[in-house]
Amino acid sequence: EPQFKTKKFRKEKRTTNDNRTSLDIIDEEELEHLQSDIDEDEEKEQEQEEECTITSDLDDEDTNVKGISFEPLYVLPIYAILSSEKQARVFEPPPPGTRLCVIATNVAETSITISNVKYIVDCGKVKTKHYDKLTGVSTFRIEWTSKASASQRTGRAGRTAPGHCYRLYSSAIYNDSFAEYTAPEIVRKPVEDLVLQLKTLNIDRLANFPFPTSPDLKAINVAEQLLIQLNALDSKSPTKTITELGRRMSAFPINPRYSKMLVIAQENKDILPYVIALVATLSVNEVLTSGLVKIQK
């Protein structure tokens, strides 16, 4: 009997445990279904609330949304070395259903006026050419523009219709990093071509010449020394007068180094075409340009 009772007890206990386990499994499945239903209901309610909020915002700002134009942009560039035909495209009306967007360098500050410009986005930067007064080597640097140039950029908008300028820099940078005016080019570049032209006009004492903006005296001395090395000025003369070679060089409106190359090449007709091609290549900023070049015969 004790063994039988023990077996019976174990069997009843196992059955009871099995029943409990079965009930537990059923409860977990029901809870999972209930939880998933609750999550779905909450997601639907949240989506409905978001839709209601968006609809409410659109209703409140209906006039502003209707005033926005979502037309595609018709983008055109304009810069100094761009061909005149492509530059003229910015003055033509854009295709129907588009808005004109012009990407311009500082060439558009004062030299041109594009009609119907309503918005200006000013980055405040400018690429300036700097010359080393001793070596004559030129380099381009991207730096902050001047306050006067920033005002000119602002004035490009609102000429034929109300406009606005968006400046991508703070007022602190404007006040602390911007110069009042852009330095004239005569104080930023070598002046040997200017000195040669003045010497051609028999103006020998350049320090006393009434320049609107006087170049640095050091730059004038460096230019005279270079012209003496090119035999364009007479080193034995107290006032460094111009030589006959210098007068022939002054007939070419290019750098004196290149003009001497042309003068010497005139004495040898065999190398003259090659020197002309070489000087033409060295005298331009960009040798290779995009687009087709039309050759007129």
C-alpha cells in the first residue's frame, strides 16, 4: 500500500502539474494576443492624432503654403572666363514652369544687372589673386570679402521687384573679419607693365606721379630692377630712362617678359609662330575651356 499510495500521489501530482502547465500556456497565448491588439490600437490612435495635427497645421498656415512655389530650378552659371554666349543666357527668360537660379562669382556684383532677381544668397567669400612683390609669383586665396562688396551683392536683389538677401555669416564675422573696402589691384600686383608704360611717356620720376592710389615704393623699385634686367631701362641713367628695346616691348599690352619674347622672336621667323603660341598660352588664366570654340575664317 505505501508503494501504491506513493504512485497514486505522484500520478495525481503529475496530473495536477500538467493541468497547471496547460492553463499557464493558454493564459500566455491570450495575453500575447491581447497585447498585440492593444499595440495595434495605440499605433492607429497615434497615426490619427498625427494626421489631425498635420491637417490642423496646414489649415492654420494655408495661406503661406499656397504662396510657396515648388517649380523646378533652371540653374545657370556666370563667371569671368565663361563665353559671352553662355553669359547672355542669364538675361533670357527661363523655360515655362521653372525658376531661374544663377550661380555667380563676384563678377555679378557691379558689372551686370539681372532682372527679376528676388533673392540673393551671399556666402561672404571671394577668391582673390595675390602677388608676391619679390618673386612675382601669383596665388589665389579664398577669403572674406569687404563690407562694400557685401553691400553691392545685397543691391543685386530688389531692383525690379521686392527682394531679400540671405547672408550666410554672422554679424560678428561681418564686423570683425570684413574690411571696409577691397584693396585696389594696383597695390596687390606687380607694376612692371605700368612702369614701362609711364617710362614710354617720358615720366621718369614715378615717386612724384599723382596716382589715384599710389603703389608701394618697394613694388616700383622691384619693377624697375626687373625692367633693367630685361634691357628695357637704362641702368646707367640716373632716372632709368627707357631704351629702344623697351619702346618696342611697350607696343605689346602684355607682361614685359612676354613682350620681350615676341620682340626677339621677330628676328627669327622660324620660331615666331611657336613663340606666339607660347605667349598666348601663358597670357590667359585658363588654357582649357569647356564647350566648342567657333573659328571664324
